[in-house]
Amino acid sequence: IANIDDYKTTSFEDANFPLTEFVYYKLYVKFGDRFLFSPTVKLATKSKLLNISVNRVTFDKAHHLIYLFDSNRNRVYKYDYQAEKILDSLTFPNVFDLRMAVGNNGSGNELYIAKNSPYVVDIYNADDLTLKTSFNLNNYVYSMACGNNDLLYFTTDDWSSNFKVYKRSTKQLKDSESSTNAGNEAVINILTDDGLQVVSSSFNFVEKFTMNDQGIIVNHISNQFFSNFFGTPQHLAVSNDGKFFIASFEGDVVNDKCETTGKLSSNGAVIFNDFVFSANNDRIWALRSFPSGIDEFSFPSISMQKSIELNYAPFFTEREGDELIIVGIVQDAFGFNKALVDKIKIN
């Protein structure tokens, strides 16, 4: 790690502290042509790395839980980020990709998993991860969300009707509509407390769907924005009042009329992984993938207020009270990806 020439030196600060649960140090002293060495000292750190190569992430803030999917192991892990431990897991043989959502549709806490080989949606009791029921969607699912109003929403690869609304209690397709994003990977999120307005973003398009309480689509608007990056984030951040959302890796800010109102601007060309709004919508935090860090922006007058660097790649975030809960990716000494759940205090 370091060579120290001054024999009077009695302390050393490790500027390249590794992100791991334990570190081991040994001091070697050159004495003529010989070496004297100290016993190995083991130090515990505050880092708790999870042996999970995470691909998909879903938060359940109401119960302080994160669901993490590892496509290498075909397994979904249920992680309590307050207790900092894995509570349970589900294995899906031969399933290399899936989508998840959580909600409460009148029959207890539920976990929804859309498997893309085959195209089946499983509904689990979120408390003990027992399977309650399944139904066949017959399409690849790009994104899903739960409105907590007996309705589930999906974006799929069905070109004729890729936005689908399902009634959870009867497992019936209530309505569907072909959208601007037809056939493209998309992300969706719920805009309103009643769960009847949904926003969707894919590549350079953004759109909003409005349903009545029976799940019938009564309004659909769309618009185009311009992005230099091809693709969509995993998560679409929505302000607490449902008036604004962020629709691209570049931080395009869009209003509820699907009009572009601004863009987050960082120092240099960066790609953002995820975003979250403050409780009163006066700030936005953006996760940077390279260089790894967090940028804080004022809102609605968009200007950078603060920036911090991180020694891991931040992947996904949610805000809970005065903390940002961040799922990050760390590469261990052998080159394997591991997951890290970090909690950062905010004002």
C-alpha cells in the first residue's frame, strides 16, 4: 500500500480503503537485508456486501424492504434494509430476466413477478413468499406497476396494444392501448395516489395514461423529447405531487402534459442511473454511473447545488424520510459483482 521512509512515522491513513467487510494489514520493516513484520491486524468496516449480482431492483418502502434479482443465480432476494439482512429468497430455474412490483390490492401485501420465460405473472404473499396464484400474459413484460386499486399495469412487446391494464382480483384484461413506445423497452410509474394515472417512458418518447375506477383507459397523451443516449433507466422518478417526472439517462424533466421542461446538467458528460425527488419537490438527487457519485439539483429552477463522489457504482435509489436508500454495485478482488445497500443522510 505504501512505503514510509521516515522511521519516526507512527500513523498512516489509507487513501485507497477497499470497499469490503474486513481489511487485513501487516507492517513490514526493512532492517539491513532482512525484513521484520508485525502480526496481521484484522479490521471490520461498516460495509456489508451482499453476494448478489443484482440486475433488477424493487423497493417496498412501507415495510423497509428491497427485492433484488440476481440473473446469475436466477434468484430474487428479500432484503430488510433497516435490519441489514436477507430475510428470504425465491428461485426461478431457467428465468434469466423478470420484472417485479409490490402492492396491496385488498388481500394483503403482495409481490408481483412477471417472468419472461415463459410469459407468466406470479402473485406471492409478500410476508412469507408463498405463491398465491399465476396467470399467463402471453407477452414479454418490459415494466410493471401496482396501483393499489385492484389494477396492475404492464408495458409489453405487443405492438398492437403494449400498454395493458389488468384487474388483479379477476385476472382479466380490462383495457389495453397501442402507444408511441410500442415494441420498445419502457419504464412505467404511478402518478396519482388513486393509482389511475400512469406515466411511461421509452427511448425518446414519454406518455401518460388515465383510467377510470374500472380500469378503462379514458385518456392517453404522448410527446417526444430528444436524448443522445439509446435506452431507458430502470426506474422513472415522479415528484410527490405527480406533476413532474424524469424520463431519460440524461435527466430530461417532463411535466404531466408530457412536455419537456428542462434537463439536469452535471459537470461534464455523464449518464445518470436513477433519480429521486425531495419531499417538497424543491430538489432532485441524481445517481451518476461514471464517475460514480450523487449530484443534487435545485428544482424547479434546475441548478447543481452539491456533488459527492462514491467508491461504488450507484444503481438505484429511493428516498425514505431524511435518507437516500441506494443500491450499488461493487466489484470484489476476484472481479465478481456484489450488491451494497447504502443509506445517506439528507436535509
